[in-house]
Amino acid sequence: MKIMIYRLLAVILIWLPFNVSAQADNSLPFKAGASKIDITPAEKDIPVARFKYGIRDHLFIRAVVVDNGVASAALVSVDVSTVPDNLYRKYIQLIEKETGIPAMNIIISPSHSHSSVRLPVNDAKPDDSKVALFAANFEKSIVEAVRQAKGNLQPARIGYKTGTSYLNVNRDVIDPFTRLWSQAPNYDGPSDKTVAVVKFETLKGDPIAVYYNYAMHSNSMYMSGVISGDFSGETSKYIEEYYDNKIVALWSMSASGDQNPRYLQPMQDVERLKSEAALATGRAKDTGEANRVAGAGGMDDFDVDPKILARQSQMITSMGQMLGEEILRVMKYTQRFNSEIRIFSAQTTVTCPGRTRTNAGREGFPGTYVDGDPVNIRLSLLMLGDIAFAVLSADAYNLIAQRLKEESSYNFTIMVAHSNGGSNSGYIPTDDAFDRNTFQVLNSSLKPGCAERSIINGFLDMMDQAKR
């Protein structure tokens, strides 16, 4: 009898701390704070390459910090094309040291603007001292933005709702003239039109921040010769100005490996003109090289018709207004809020067989490959209550995000792609896309048959952990 009592008591003691801990974590008051820091270089500090026409619009680091008394987390949106893996790891350690927010609870999401200053990769020393100056200021500012957001913490509540936007389009298509795979609008291809909107507000209903997520490349200002945050910068600006700049609007990109803006003709006109000029002047021997030369600033001395550049600029203003209006509508009709939430995070790495390409060419023709190094893809999960942020350190095809949402046990699941550093994968196509000779597939470092399912299962496994 005594043995049975001891065993029963042991079971109670094992079960009780877990139950109390989980209940306490779910019932603590929720706080949120936000900040925004301008990181646009001064006119005298604009890098030499790629920015002949100066500054079109400003670049920012935006942050929102949340805290429930037990745990804290930070969502950070930065107006650069990418944050290399070595810098991501450095930044989260610096932020943790300065603010106490655990490194694993920090999400850093580049806007992926193709018209921002590029951060140096793998600790490489930039040839242009002005790029090094931008990178140094960026490092200081990203830590300061999170520190300020934490300093602005106040009692808050969080809500989630989705909207719809038809600005994006699938970009894998057979060219009607060449009958080869190309990058152009594919109106029948898979494309998620969902705009995910997470709203943070005070207990009185005053807005603090909004975090929005959409599947579309920020490449409309590419090769324009100006510094720009692209359409995502315009969207955030539009939302913030609507609220008299009393709110911070953070952008993140969903799985957009095969998703372009629907209306990309102005940018493509600029790309075509600069590429043709690169070929005509002998600076490039083929179209692929011509695109690289033009994109890297090698055609900065070529004057594009100002009317075309003006159309390119007008396009991102229009897209920012349209997407901004949908986000404002969703915010208006968000009715369900929580002021007591649990914060949970997890991180894992999936490894897939790799390959190395041995031939050249942008698209349209098969690639040839040899075995390459294994590819590591970081997966991070941040749970704010029942909102699941599935963070992928690469850019995946859109169907991977759609399939994850279909299989997720959480109704509010957001794939945050191209974030928390970078993978050596390149683009991550769906398994069935590997037979397409698109530039994303040809230059992927992955062998087919592994990444899609591994990513989805990896996130689902972490979501299971979150429920324990």
C-alpha cells in the first residue's frame, strides 16, 4: 500500500510543476513596444556602384519587442536585400547581450529590396569604404532599434487576421515564342494571395505596430540607379503616415522563390536597355553576363530614358498604396485580441544532398551538375500565443508555404522566408519544379527530393513541441 502511495505521489509531483508552469506562462500580462531607425546613407556616403541617381526613398530598421513577464522576443524588419548568415549570428548575439532577449527569440527579416546597399558576405572587406561605413552603421542601428523597442514596452494585446492582394504572380512560365522556360508572368501558376497581418495595440485600442507578410519579390526598382526600399518600403510608409507616424509597420516576405510583382514591365525595360548596352559596348559576352554587369553597377555611366525611370518609381508608389490599403482594411476589422499569451521558440537545421553546377546560362536549357557539399537550411519557430511564425533561412517556392499552412495545426501560420541568415541552398524549388529549366532551379544547390518535405516536417515537429 505504501509503495502505491509513493508511486502516486511521484506521479503528482512530476505532473504538477509542468501544469503550473504552463498555466502561469499563459496567464501573464502581455507587453509590446516598437521603434524605427533611419539607416539611409548621407548623400556624401552613397556607395559608388549602382546608385548614380542618389536616394529615391529612405531605408529603415523597424523592430517590435514583446514580453509576457517570463519570456521576450523581437521581430525585426530591415531594408536590405539580405542579411548574410555570419552577420545574422553576430547581430542576434549583440542584441541578446544588450537587451537580454534570447538570441533564438529574435527574427531578422530583410525586405529583399534589390535597390538597397548590400551588406558584405562572409566578413569580406568591401572595396568601397562607403559600403563598409553603411555596414558599421547597420550593425549599431539594429541593436539600437531593438533596445529602443524594448524601452517602449507597454501593456498591449495582439490580434491576427488575413487579407487578400493580387499584386503578385507566379514567374515560372514557358515563353510563347522560344517555347523555353523563362521568367515572366504565369497567371495560371500557383500563387498565394494571402496578406497575413499581426496587429499590436494598447489595451485602449491605440495602434503600436503592425507586422505584415506577403509573397512577392521586392525587385521593382532593380537597376534603377537609386537607393530605395522598393514597394515594401512604400507600403510601410503609407501605413505609418495614415496613423500620423504613431505606428511602426514591419514587412516580411513569405515564400517568394517563384513570385514576382504582377506589373514588372518598367523594371524589365530598364534591365533590357542596360543589358543591351553592356553587349553593344563589349562589356559582356552574353545576356547572362550582361544582366550581372548591369546589376552590379557596371552600366552606371549609361543614361536610361528618365521617363522609364519615372514609370519604375511610380509603380512602387502604386503598389505600396494598394497593399497598404488592404492592410489598413484588415487592421480595421481585426476583432479578436489576446492580452495574455505564451511565447515559445525552437530552432533546428535540416540537411539535404547538394550539387554544384558545371555549365552556365541563365535559363531555358538544362543544367549539368556534380555532387556538391550538403546543404544546411535553418528553420526557426516563434510562437506568440497561437500565431506561428515559421522562419526559413532561404527563399522557397510558394507552394511549400501553402502546404505547410494546410498541414499546420495552427490556424494562424505565417512562413517568414529569406530570414534569420542565409542558407547555401540558393532557391528552394518544390520537388515537381526541378524539371523546369528556370534560373531559380538551375542555380539551386539542392538535389531534388529532399528539401520540400524536410522543411515542412521540420516545422511541424517544432509545432508539436510547442504544444507539449
